Amino acid sequence: MTSTSIGTDAATAELNKRALLSVLKVTQDVAKLTSYDLDYLETIRPEIKNDIQKLWDRLLDTSNALLKSADVKDSEGLPLKLANASDLTQKWSQIGEINDQLFEKADTNLDIFVGVRKPIPEASSGPSNRALKKKSYFSSLKSALNIPKPQLLFKTKPDNFATGPFKPLLTQKPNALISLEESLKLEYPEGNITPHYRQPYEAEILTSKYPKAIVKSIKVIQPLPLTTTKPLWINNVEQLNDMVSELEEQTEIAVDLEHHDMRSYVGFVSLMQISTRSKDYLIDTLKLREELEVLNKVFTNRKIVKVFHGATSDIVWLQRDFGLYIVSLFDTFHAASVLNLEGKSLSFLLDRYCSFKAAKEYQLADWRTRPLTKAMEDYARSDTHFLLNIYDQMRIELLEGQSKEKIESVLQSSRAIAASRYEREEYDEESGKGRTGWKSIMTKFSVQPKDRDLVIALNKWRDVTARRLDEGVQYLMSNYAIFMLARARPRDAHGVARALGKHQSEILMENADQIIQVITDVLQNNKPLPNRASFTREVPESTTLSLKNDDEDNKEVIADRERLASELFGGTIDRKNFKDVKETKNSTFWGGVF
Ligand code: AMP
Ligand code: MN
Ligand code: ZN
């Protein structure tokens, strides 16, 4: 595109989604119009002329709203505006080309907010927060290029091709009710052919009693000021042992982890934060990865409450990387749920209980950085520094009215989280489900049936290659890049570069030969396929694929689109209309744009 450009400042995720929807909806409406013989209709039923004019006006308004919200400029740098219906037809190609850029932005944002990983119980929202997240996501992406991979120095290197059940790393079992040997047995769940190892502390977690002090004569202890105290770094075994001795004296500690997975296939914990009432420890888990099992003395001691915020990921990361388990977990995220607070994120709790404004934009920083910058260190520390004070205040609120029901509900949820079990994620080529699967690409980009096999093949190549190089799949090749390559079907490195556009990266260009090979193989095995279709071409029954499919992901995507569409165009969407469109066989529903 030469004469149009997209502004970036106002481009938040919400805007992108809306703009994208406008394109899809306009396309659909245009296809609808052209699919009938309008002149003929006007002749035999003059009264509909008016209606058609109204429709054109609406289309024009919608298109102009889209151009405005996407901040599209004409060749003179002025906002691009369509004056009349013929303008709409003439400049349609220009508008169509904006698709790619909108998709790209939407993809990035969707990845940040929903796509790449399981949702983390940090329900932050609002444009400023999003903008910050996006910014730090990109800056961490940049710095991620330059740091030598710490996993190369791990005593046990990651084995991304290991198969079979994950065997717990546990070598000793302090605070055991059931012996280590008994705990490390394979289980054969009914109706499931693949056995797995037990969660070795499951019995202890589910049956141990929390210390009585958790509900008795609670005093709110004020946190020490951050400014006059310093964090203590734990960089070697001696420091680690000293810290463990101190922790054994505590009745409650706060724990948090920072994780890195951009330049690693499965990811690894890059920092552990532990706070007592008087100290903040920052543990270098890259250096001490193989030594941390001693912490089980504290972590599995039922008498020491471990306070986490949103521990779901932490629990499995601790098992996967260090063989650590948590008995007597108190999760402040669940406390916020039970208390029905209007926010449940840690930043919300920090603000509400401690009037502390968290710099959450560091959440996605590159935690492999050493030494940490002062800002990262402050951020990491603030994730646990206030947590015991928040725990005090929340317990008082939970016990208001003298009933123990609320706090018991928090403990019940916390136990269930602590008892969860890490398992390796298998690549499911059939269903395409999972973090690294092809399924989400299909729905997110409304991939056409003709491109489906290519997406699946490219996705598989990405998975194998990311395992081999020990890279994050998204770092190696974004979902958007897969979609673009499948659409463009390049035959040489130049074509790969062109298809990738701004998504071009060193690592992908180094592997351009393989990418071309994957594409060639798929195309040779398939019948010749039509080229990129026009808007009014004969269309396969792709339209209703996503509608008829009962799959949950699809439902969610469709519901989201419908919600946004009704917001944009007023009223609700009548599914019957879509059916009409489909039956004319001249367009597809959402998938028809490409
Ligand atoms: P936190 O518990 O907020 O300190 O987050 C722990 C780790 O989870 C971070 O170091 C990130 O690796 C990861 N993480 C947290 N929030 C997000 C997010 N929105 N997207 C991706 N990763 C996240
Ligand atoms: Mn956390
Ligand atoms: Zn954290």
C-alpha cells in the first residue's frame, strides 16, 4: 500500500477489534448487495430503491467510521474519507488492504491479552494499562534477542523431546505423611490409557490442617517502608541455607515467581521472591535451579502459611523446575473472589489495602536480565513485600460476622490449587488444541479451508523446530506469520520475506528453506487449489463451518464478534441473514474477506 498509512497512537486492542469487525461486516454487506441484481430489483419493485439508498448510506457511514478509527490517511496525509457510494467501490481495494495491518495489530494484542497462555487471574483492564503492557511486551521482545540463553548453563539441560509421564523431581520428602517411595508411583486412571505419576504431596496438601493462628486474634502488622530497607539477594548455597533457617522460624511467608518463556520451549522460573515480616529475599533461580529442593522443608511445613497471589501457574512451575510443593497455601486471589471485591488483581489489592501503586508494566519484562535493573528489582520485591499485610487485612474481612465459612472457602480453593499436578504438554496434531496448537490460529484468523493443511503443516514445523532450538513458539514464528505464509504460499526465500513483511526475523529467514519445503510438500500432496479468491467468487461452505461447529473456542469467538457487531451496528445480528448470504453462494460469512 502506497497511499495509505495507519496511525499507531490510538490503536488499542479494542479499537483494532472494532475496526476489524467493521471491515468484515462491510465486506459481507457489499457482497450481499452485489449478489443481487440491484438494477433489476429496482425496476420490478421501485419502492425498494429507497431502501437500497439507505443501505448504501449506512455502508458509507460504517466505512468512514472504520477509516477514521484506523486513522487512515490519503496521499496528502489528510484523513481518508469516502464521499459517495461510487467512492466506496473505487477505493475498496485501498480499504481492503488495511485488513492485513489491522489483523497484525489485533493478533499482537489478542496474544497479549488472551491467546498465548492460560489466562492469569490478573484481571486488569483499561486502555492505559493495555498500552503499557503492549509497550513492555515489545521492549522485552527486543532485549530478548541479546541475552545469552541461561538454560545452556543449567546442570540438567531442557529435553523438549522427552515423552511419557513427567516424573516428579523430588528426591527427599520432608513433612511426609506418605513415604517418598509410595508417593512416586505411577497411577493408571480409569478410562485413560496414559498413566501419570502421583502428585507426591497430594495427601499432605489435602488433609493437613492449617495452623490455628490463621483465624485467631489477627493483628494487622504494618509492612516496613520499601525506601529504608533493601532486598537480600540469594545467589549461592550458603545464602540459601541461611535463608531456609530463617524461614523455618516464621509462621507465614509470602512467595512469588517470575517466569521466562519467550526464548525457551517450555519456559523456566527466572526469579523467586520471598518476604517475611521483616525481609524481602530475591532468589536467583537461574543459578540455584538445582539446589532449591531444600525449600521443601519450609514449603511443605503445614505450620508455615505460604501466601501467594494467583498461584495457579506458580504451583506447576515450582514442580516442573525445582521439585517444590506447597502445603498450607493461602491464595489472596481466591480471598478477593470470596470477598467479592470489585478487582482481583494484585495491583488492585496493593492499591486497596496498602495504597501502593504497582508498576505492573514490568510483569512481562525479560526476567533473565542480570543484574536486574533497579526498577525491575523494585517491582519484583513489591510483588511479595506487602502480601502478608494484605493477608492480615483480608482475613479480618473474611471473618467479619464471626463465621468461618468464607475463610474456609478460601482455604478449600487454595488447597485445590496447591494439589494440582504438572504434566508435560503433548502436541496434539489431531485436535490442534493447546498452547502451541493450530486450532486457535484457525479461529483467530478465520482460515479458509484451502489454507487449512498449510496452517497445520507450518504449525507442526514450528513446534518441532522450537523444541529443537529450545525457543518459544511465538518467538520462532508468530501465529500471524503462520497465517500469512499459508495464504501467500511463497516458493522462494524472497517470497517468504515478502509474505512475512514486518514479521520477518533472522531466525525465520535462516530457516526459509525448510519453510518452503513444508509448503511445497503440502501443495504437492493436495490437488491444485484456486488462488486467492475475490469477494464475489464461488465460495466453499466455509461460512457455516465456524457457526455449525459446536466447539467452545468458536462459540466464544463468534459470541465476541456478535457482541461487538451489535455494538457497532446497533440491534442484534439475525442469523437468518447470514444463512441468506450463504445460500446465495456468493460470499462467506466472516471468512469471506480473504
Ligand atoms: P506475576 O505473578 O504477576 O508476577 O506474574 C508471574 C509471571 O507470569 C511473569 O513473570 C510472566 O512471565 C507471566 N505473566 C504474568 N502476566 C502475564 C501476561 N499478561 N501475559 C503473559 N505472561 C504473563
Ligand atoms: Mn505471581
Ligand atoms: Zn510477580
